[in-house]
Amino acid sequence: MEIAVWPLAGLLPETSETAALLAASVHVADALLGNSPALRTALSICLHAHVPMLLVWGRDDRCIYNDACIARLGPRHPAAFGQPLAALKCAADGDSEPVATMALDLASWSCSPVLQTGEQLGALYIGVAGSTPHVSEQRRSDSRDSFLLMLEDALQHVSDPRQIIDTSVRLLGEHLQANRCAFGLVAADGSTMHVISDHVQDMPSLQGDFPLEAAQGLRDALLENRPWFTTDAMAPGAPDYVAEQYRRSGLRASLAIPLHKHDRLVAAIGVHQRAPRRWLSAEIELVRLVVARCWESMQRAKAQQQLAANEARLRRLANTLPQIIFIADPDGRPHYFNQRWYEYTGLDRSNNEDAAWHRAHTADGLRLSEQAWSLALKGQHAFEVECELLRHDGQSRWHLVRALPVRGDDGSISEWIGTYTDIHDRRAFEQQLRESEVRFRALCETVPAMIWMADAQGDCVYWNPRWYNFTGQGEDQALDQGWWDVMHPDDAARVRHAFEQALNQRGEFLAEYRVRRHDGQYRWCIDTASPHFASDGRFLGHIGSLTDISERKHIEDATASDRAILSLITTGAPLPVVLDAIALSVEARGEIPLYCSVMVRDEVRHTLSFGSAPHFPIEYSGHFEPSPIGPEGPPCALSAHLGRQVICADIQADASFSSHHAISAAMGIAACCVTPILASNGQVLGTLNIYYDRPHLPSLREQAMARSASHLAGIVIERTRVDAKLKLSLQAETAARAQAEHANRVKDEFLATLSHELRTPLNAILGWSRLMQSDIADPANLGRGLVIIERSARAQTQIIDDLLDMSAILSGKIRLQAEHFDIAGLVRSVLELMQPTALTRKIALELDAPCDGELWFFGDAGRLQQVLTNLLSNALKFTPAGGTVRVAMDVEDERLRLCVQDTGIGIAADFLPHVFDRFRQADAGTTRRVGGLGLGLSISRQLVDLHGGSLGASSAGEGQGALFTIVLPFQHGVSDLRPASADTTHVGALPDECRDRLAGVRVLLVDDDQDSREAVMQFLMLAGAQVQAAGSVDAAEHCLANAHFDVLVSDIAMPLRDGYDLIRTVRSGRADLPRHIPAIALTAYVREEDRDRAVVAGFDAHMGKPVEPPGLVDLIERLILPTHAVRAALE
């Protein structure tokens, strides 16, 4: 804290003899003491004191003494002021003696150091008399002054209020040598003291709240601004509450000094002692001075803190504002800028802000600013200018510069405070706004709409030129009441109400009304307006546009009509109803009276017929229906022929329609407009005809209306036809789905039947096989078991053959092996074959033939035998015991008729049409009485069809038997006569006639399946053949290369290399292999294409598995006969 420095002049008493000399030599003292506030303060105390004081300072102990020392030391002389103590001499009693060696008659000297910022600069010596009251009082005064000097020095650099209090309390406690010294602030109501600082020595701290009500005498004294003290709390006469409280706390003496500000107790200092103490008046005065100085120092520190905070806050505010803030001197030279200035300009802080201000402006900006400053300084008024300011990147931006003068008490300008505000974007916006205004005016004058503006009261203030051209009004008339003058009277009230509502609500305005054009015709217009507001939110009025929508109104009417028609279409209304609606809509929208009809094209007859003519008399259709489409017909026929619109403004005057003049006149038709009705693909569906009762050239709008109506008519006609086709398609799809579902169901039933038919013989085969393998098998039953196994295997073979036949038939790959054969003999052999079955079932089997001779036929004997066998098998299946199955054969009209009739269960009427369907059985459930796949009749019919014949079925009903009739045409083709294939249906062991037929024949048998290989090998050995077996192609090639064989019998499907690979290798001509050996393909692949592939690969014959031993013997015998014949001839 700064120590107050008083000037030396005036410090000495008026009576001082040296006052005039010192006043004249003040500059000498100033030069000696320098700028030390502490020394100056000590000097002021020394010269002003009434007791002897001697101030010594510096390295050479320079000194000065006050007037109180003159009586002993003699008068001072200005020339001796500040001389070293050793050189200073005093002239007491006329003698001259050094002060340092002079014996003073004072009792003692007290020394107080002179400190500044902790450094001792000198010492203040105070002379005290021995025992006089005056001397004691003087000593106490000097001690107080010394303490105050020390306190002032200690607080010189302390700015924190709390630290000021702590330091003052500590120094006061140490100076008074008290056990506790405390400083407290008193609450506003005077009830509580908040002790904020204390200095304690062997006593507890008092910091915290202290209720003053606890010590009534203390509280009263403090409130009355009186010192309160106790010299000894234990002495007789002390208040009881004091004695009690002090005894508990160990106190004996205390002193409390209040401080009042503005007539209110604000603070107090308390000094406590553990021993009795008599409080001197000097001590009480010292405490009063300290509490006052503490309060003032604290308040001053708070004020300085608040001032610093306010200054920092203002500086932060200035630095955070988006504007540049500056302060200039009275002449307008800036000396302060906020942070924004340096960020924007990129300039560094300097002592010459005025020069920086000049550098930051463009040349034009500087010129404008200087001119504005000159005017402002001359007129002593506010400064304002717009100029360009250079940015740190070299770009310049426009700023608004404003400054206000700050005036002193005398009214003169002390400084200027101003701002730079970036208005670059605003100026650009204002420029754009001006340009926009120009464009707006140009737009208003050229836009094809009537633009208007109204003020906040609703009065029109602007109309663009199009309004004047449309209404024919002048500007004065239009801006007065012109708007309401040209409005249709029927619309005025409604529009006025809507506009006043928009005006009151400051909202949007929208209205449709009629406006009188300059030619007197009222035209429908739509008026839309939006509220217009100023930048400050003030309502300025409305800006609106008026557009002629007469054509749109016509279109809307037409659209509403079209929407109703489309509604009829989408709801599926009948075609005549929709066409009537279209015709009525056209008639209602005509500019003049007209009639409308719709004619529809008949795709079959290529004519037009009426679809709708709501207002035409009945005779109209009689004259024009039907109309052949072509160039010679009426206008409707010509339009349909050309596919474009035909217009005749005056039929009677048009020579091209001369043949129709009389009819047109009779019907009252004078003009017409015919429009073709087109489908989406451009096909003509009909015509839409508009007729007028007077000559008339349809306007463009009427022509467009006709095209629109014809388009709707095309939609409904095309949709009706598509719906019809879709309905048929849906019906067909439903039927196909039902058929597919039925086929799937039949297929599932067939698969179940197939599983049953395959498993039934397998059961017999596996059962008898296990019986014969058991030890308890009856030898008598072995032969019977073998017969059953063979029959079951043949049944499975027949099932597989039927499936393959049906597959070949469906794929178109089955071929007939046609030949000339005796069909009568074939019928008799089949009957003989089926006779054992008939006898077993006790059914009579009869033949009705015209003769017992031969009847030759050209066809596939095997397939016809298969057909006849199927028919007889079915007849025997469905005929109960005791029934009869008759086969009748007859020839008529070059046709052979074979009939198979039974007296069995018959065929139900509902199943009779499906009797030849694949997989169909009358009794297909699990409880059916007979087996089978349901393929036999279907295969039989297909085979008969391949012969060019027919197979039919008839039945009188259930229980009435059935009749199947085969009709075959005689074919006279040429073929080598050869006997039919031998019967291969023998059941049992190898026939005796086959034994030893292959004696001496060497056979190479190739098959990878050992069981099949051994079975065939046994059959061939029974026939007398010498057989060698091979299990692979490689083994077969080895055998052929090392031995001679007469015939090769090979399987096809084998691992690694198959039978095709073997025969190709044999036929390739290898020297070690017999190239021309007869070869038979013995395989389970039995399709027609499998047979052809085997022949193409090089095999001479093909035989399917399972093997028929007699057939295999016959085939080998046929193949080796030529070889044996050649060999016999050679021998």
C-alpha cells in the first residue's frame, strides 16, 4: 500500500525559528531523501512530533532532529540538514560538539526501523524522559506512531481484503502482546457478529458467528459506539455473566472497540488477555485507529477489486463484440482498439495506433474518413461515415464507422468512443434489393398476369399495364375504385368479405370471380395475394396477381364430367350406360346446341353399329345402322376408315356427302364433327359423332372436347372387351387348374398303386426265397415256389414294360415292327395263353370267328398281341366266377373288327369317358378288388391308333358287363414273310426243346453283377453251350485275345468301362480281337432308343433284362447259324 507523502513545507510548527529556513530549503531535503515514501513519512512524523526525535538513514547515517531537540542540541541550520551523524555538530551553550558523542540527559531512546517493501532504509530514534507523566505519555504516542508506520508499510502492497484484515489483526495482537485479537463484521440487525479473522496465542480461535445478545453490556456499548473493556473478570464487582464466561474460556481482561458507519454498527475489534490488564487510553485509541483503518483498507480493496472486475468485464465485452471498438483523443486520433481490430486487420499492437489506423484504410476509405472527421470535429457532433477497411488477407470490406464525443464537466470533448460495423453484406444485399426492385417492376410489366399492390388500408396503389389493357381503365380510375367497378355484381359481396378478412388477419387472400373485359364480356379470374411486411414487422399491405382462368373453368367442368364417367368405368357399369354418360357430357359442354352419338365397330362384319344416341329418335339408327366402314359411307364410316377426325361445317354444301344429303336433311343434321375412337394400340374401335342443327365449324375447344370424349369411350370399349377376354381366360385358367389338380391327384393315386403293384410280387419273391433257404422247407414245394417267384418276377417285368411303353408313346419314340402275319392264328394263340387263367377263375372263354383258316394282316404282331392280351386280362379280372368272356372277329369293308365282351361288373356311366385315360381306374382305393396300374387300356388305345385303327368301350352300366371293340384297317404294304416271335411267356424250367441246342457253341458272357452273370451262365450251360464269364471289360478283352468264341453276350452298364466301350474296341480292328464276332447286348436299358444305340455301337442284337432263357437261346442260334454255315462249307 502506498505511504502518504506530505511535503516538507508546513510540517514544522508555526513558532519554529527555522521554519522560514526550512521552507526555503525544501528542495535540499527532497534531493536527500529521494523518492522513498517510507522515509518521507518518517520525516513528517519526526518534524511534527512534540517529543525529541532523530531520523537516521542511508549508508553513512545521515540524520535530522526535530524542534523538541533544540533545547538540548541547539538550533539547526539548513546547511547541516542531512549531514552524516558523525559530522553533525550542535552549538549548545555556545560550544560545538558532535551529536554522535554528545551525552543527552534523556532517560532512554526507543528505536523504530523505517521499512519499505521489507527493506530497512533507516531508523527513527525517540527520546523518552525518565519518570515524568509527560514523558510516559510521549513514549506511548511515539510507540503508537511507530506501530502505525509499520502497519502502513505492511499493508502497502496488499490488495486482498481478507489478507488486509489478517495482517492488521496479527500486527495489532503482536504489538499489544495480547493472547487473542479478533476482527468481526456485525450483521445489519446488530444481533450477530461474524468473526472473519483472529490472531491467537495460547487461546482458541473465535472465527465464526458470535451472538451479541449473549453479552448484553457488550452489545449495548458497541451499539452506542463506546469502547467496552474488562480489566479483571475475576475481580469483585465484575458482572456475573462476564465472570462465568471468562472463567470457562480462561480470560481475565478484554477490550472491544466498535466501528460505526452511517450511524450503524458495522465492525468491531476485540483484544483478549489471559491475565488482568489495565487498558490505557493510548491503547484504546490505537485499537480504534486500527479498526477504522482496517475497515477503510478493506473497503478500498473491495472497491479496487470491483473496479478491476468491471474494467476486465468491459474489456471482455469490448473484445467479444462483433464490432471493432476504438477510442480516440479529442482531435480524433485513435489510441485504443479492441481485439476485433487486430483480428480483422492483422496488425500488431503498437504505441502508434494512429499510424495503424491510416494503414488499415483504403485510399478512398481514408479520404472519406478524414472528411467525416473534419466535419465532426468542426461541428462538435457525432461522427459517421461508410468506408472500406482492409482485411488481413488484403481484401477490403465496407464498414459503417460511428463515433460519439465524451464530454467533460466543462462541456469540452475529452475523447471519442466509436465502432466499426461490417456492412459489406448489407450493402451487397441493398444492391441486390435495388436490382430486384428493377427486375420486379420489369416482371410486373411483362408477366402475362395482372399484378396489383394494396396498402395496409386495402386501397390499391399499383396495377401493372396488363390490367389497363384487360379492363380498358385509366390509371386514375383503376387506383380509385376500378377494382370493384369491373367485378361482376354477383361476386362483389363475396369477394369484398374475403378481402376484408385477409386484411384484418393480415393473411393470404384467394378468390375466384368474374371480371368485365374491355369488350364487355365477363371472364373468370383467380386472384391470389400474400401479405407484405416491412423488415421491422409492420404490415404494409398485400401483393397479388389476377389471372384469367376461363379456359381452365371449362376444363374443370369437363374434368368433373370425365371423373364421373371414369367412376362409372371403374365401378363396372354396363357399356351402354357409360357411353350414354359420355354422349350426354358432350352435349352439355357444347358452345351451341348439338347432338352426340357413339358408334361401335363390329370386328367380324367390319361395320359400325350404335352404342349410344340418347337424344336421337329411333329412326336415326334405322338410317345409319349398320354402316359399312369405308370411303363411300357417311362421315362416321369415313372417319373409321381413315382413323382421323372428319369435320363437315355444312353437309348440304359438301359435294362429297351428296348421297347423304336427303337423310341428313330428314334427320335435321346440318353439320358434323366425327372423331374416331382408338384403342391403346391404335386400332379403331368406333366413332364419336357430334351433329349440329345448323351449319357450324367446330371451334378448337370443341374439337379437343370431342377427342377427349372419344378417348374415354375408347377406354371403356377396350376395357369391356378386355374384361370379356379376361373372363374367358379366367374360365380357361380355372378349368386348366382343375385339370392340373385332377392330374396331380391321379398321379398321386397312380404312384400309390405303382408302389402296391411293385411290392406285391416282391413280397411273394422274398417270402418264397426265405422259405427255400430255410432248413424246414418242404422239397415238394420247391418247384411250386420257383414257379411263383418266376411269375412274380414276370409281373414286375410287365409293370416296367407298361411304364416304358407309356413313356415311349408320350415322347413319340415308339415304332411299330410291321410284318405280314396270320392275325387269326394270333387271336387263337392268345386265347390259348389266357385259357389257364380263365379255368382257374371258372370263367368261360369263347371265340366267335367266321372260319378256322388263316387271315393275313400287315402290322406289328407283338403290339397287337399285347393289346389283345390287355383286353382279355381286364375282362377276366372284372368278370366273376361263372361269367363268360367272348372274343368275336369279323371282316367288313376292308376293316378287321375284334370285340372282347364280358359279363362282368360293367363300367359306370360317369367313368366311361375316362376309361382310356392314363393312371385312371374305376376302383382306385385301397379296397379295390383287382390290381394293375391303370395303364393297360391307355397303352392299348395308343397302339391301335398307331395302326390307324380305333379302340372303343361301351357298357350298359354297372353289373351289365362291358364291350371293347378294335377296328383295324387292312394294310397292303410289302414285307418279308416271317413267323411271329415265339412264345416267351413260358413259366417254369428251361423247356426240353431248348436243351443241347447250343451244343459246341463257345460263349463269352460279360457282366459285372455276379448273381446275374451266374444265372445266365447256368441257363446257357443247360442249353449245351461252353460258357466263359468275365466281370469287366478289361477281363473280356483279355479273354477274346487269348481264346476263340462263337458269340459275345455283354451287359451295357458296368463301372469304369461299359459295354459300348467293349464293342467299339472289338469292332475297331485290333489284331488280337475277333472283329466280326456276333455280339448280343444283354441289358436292363430296354427303351427303343437304347436298342438303336446298341446297334449303332456295333452289337448285332439287343435283349432286355430280365432274361427269357428260351428267347436268348433262339437269338444265339440265329446269330451263329450263318457262321456255322460258312464253316461247314469250308469243311
